[in-house]
Amino acid sequence: MSTQAGRRTGIGRRAGALIAAAAAVGVVTALPAQALPGQTRAAGSTEAAEAAEAAEAAGAAEAAEAAGGPAVPPYAFDGSAQRIQGAASSLDAKTLQTGRTYRDTLKKDGKVYYRVDLDSKRNTYVSVVAVPKPGGKVEYGDGFKVGIQDNSGADCGYQQVDFGSGQYARPLAAYARRIVDPDSFSCQKQGAYYVLVERDSAATSAPDDWELELRYVTEPLLKQAGPTALPEAWPSGTPAPPAGGQRKRQGGAGFHEAVALREGEWRADIRPGQTLFYRVPVDWGQQLFAGAELGSGAEGDSVSNALTLSLDNPALGFVDMNTVSYDGKPATLALDPLRPVAHENRTSYQEATSGMRFAGWYYLSATLSPEVAAEYGDKPVPLTLRVNVEGSPKQAPPYDADPGIFSVTADDQQAAANGAAGASATTDGTMAIVATAGIGTGTVLLLGLGAWTLLARRRA
């Protein structure tokens, strides 16, 4: 090889490396803000996925209008979620990986299986968010069940949710759980387990598929056993309304984009058929109280169960729900008083108590019935959320490893104060790195092109 050819090859390699580095930074910067480490899309698929999601969102809005309901922002799925197809048989089930989010669809009265490979050292929670098409018809009792089974078909732990009195399509969340318990004889071995999701719908309900969003998380065990008996006396009185007056904070369009709140009175606008998502950090020993109020407007006929307020825990397990009717006058509701967050709450058979089993982000979602549009017009209705977090944080249980999402950090508290949405409230440095990289994909690319030009001139 001649000296000139060798120099040209070296220049090409050096310039190629510079441009590759610039492209790599561009890829990092282009990753969706909500993507978590290990959950990014494959290279080259971001644009296609975003286009597909945009088309899906447009289709959902059109479907709502075609069904005669108001057009509302579609549910915001986790952008890092991987598509998976549930199996009709447990033996054909695809494996879920811990810490990841998945998407699937569930047909009317359908059921699907997934597989999880569990050890005997961590508790397991698999959550499912079911998202019907906006404006679709649902009946009382429509809902779904999610459970974890061992290879004999025995239930390890399940949860069943439905629309209750608020008979209108909206996202529903529930979780299955496998708890490691030395005193139990079932579901304790290491090996393959199966997640079963079953949908139950009335014959007159909409036949549309439901979109599913699945999450699989684990919780460490305790180094030593703590108390298991629930205190007989606990503060169940409703506290005074939070001080400080109203502050504006519009909710997100999905669990992954839930807007952070701390104690206070929060003002938003909600349209008929819309669901707003929020999250509140609640530490060990603290107690959450939440209520909502619809503002007054033109008076008209009463719409039954017009507003639904739901609470889900950090693993997206259902905790509580309440509804209130609306006739154009101020209408208020409150969730029932809940016990302070404690590890021993998991020994209760009451869903509202068992759900308050760990510290972390608790999710509030408010949905306004689409029937409000028929009576009062398709326009925003003033909404106020009142959130109280009572009590000082207590010492966390003696976990034998990092509890991860089942804790409240100083960064979480800061996110709640600032109203951070979704993964922008992350507690590690990932977003800071992305932000730093974002100082300029264009800047880095220009530097790369400049280096190419400089090297070309030197070669000449």
C-alpha cells in the first residue's frame, strides 16, 4: 500500500470515528425522555415507533368522535414498552423480564398467559393497565383479573378490578403478586410461574380490543421479620384542607406521564371522557388523604357518577376508588381514610389496607364521564384535587437490598415540589446525562464535519 493510500485510509478512519461518536450522541439525545436504562428502543426504530404511536393516537381520537363521544387526549403509553403477544396456553407463554414494560392487546372475554422466572429471594409484582378505546360502551362489572400461578395452576396472588359505578371507558390498573413467605407451602419454589390476564365483559359492551401495558417489578425481602399485627387504633379522622390556596397543575395522560404532587390544593381542567394522572410520594409511616371537587357551571340534569377518583400504589396495584354525581353545582368526593404506609399492612385482606404496603409514588387518577358533554357541552370543567400527606417519615423496614421504587428519596420530594412529569422525576443521573448530551446534537455533528474538513485539508 502506498503512503498516500495509507494516509487516506487513516484519515477516513479518524473522521469516521468522529462522525460515529457524533451519531452516538445523537442517538442518546433522540431517545425518548421517558425511556429507562435497559428499555430503549432498537437503533433505527425510534422514528417508526413514534410515527406508529402518533397514528394510533389519531385513530383513538377519531374512534371516540365516531362513537359519539368527545375527543380527548389518548392514553400515554410508556414509550420504552416492548410489544409482546400473550399466549393462549401457559406452555407457549413468552417470558417477561424484571424492570421492563410491555404492551399487548386483549380481546373481549379473552385471556392470555405470560411467563416469569422467579427466585425465592424477592417478592414479585406484575401490573396490568387495561386501556379501552375512548367512548366505548362498558357495563357494570366489566373489568379484568390478573394473577400469578405456579405450574400446578394454584393462585399465588391475584387482583380483580372493574369500572364499578362509573360505567364509562377509562384505564384500569391491577397487579398480581407472589410473596415469599416461609410459613406458606405454595408458590415458594424457584422456577417458572405464569401470569394470567382475563377480561370479563357484558354481552352489550363494546367488542373492541383493550390495549394492555404490563410492568414486572420485584421487592427485596427483609433481613429480619417485623411486626405483622395491624394496630387496632389509627388516625382515621379527615384532616383540615391543605393550606396555601390553589395552585395550577394539569395532570398527565397516563401513569408513565403522571404529574408529581405534594400536599396541597391543585387546580386543573378536565374534559368529558378525559383521565388525568398524578402521583404523590408517600413515605413509611405517612398517611395519604385525597379528595376532588368539580367546579360549578351552567346547571342542568344530574349526571350519575360523573367523576371517578382512583388510587393505585407504587406497583400499580389498585387501592381505592370513589365517584360523585354532577348537576352543574360544586360536587365533592373523598377517598376513604387509609392506614399509614406500613409493611404489616400486607397481612390484611382488605384491598385498601393491603395496598398501602410500601413507600413510594402513589398514583391518583381522575376521570370525567363522557356523558357530561351531552348535558353540559364538550368543554373543560374546573377540577380541584386536595391532597394531604400526614405524619413524619419513619424508618424503612430492614430490606436486605436496595428497595428501588419502594422508597421515597430527596429527589422524589423535589420532583413533587416542582411538578415533574413522568421519567423527568427520575432519581438517578440518566436524565442529566441526556440533558448534557442534548446541549447539541447539531453542535457535535458540526464539530464532526469540521474535523472531517480539517483532516481533508491536511491531507491535501
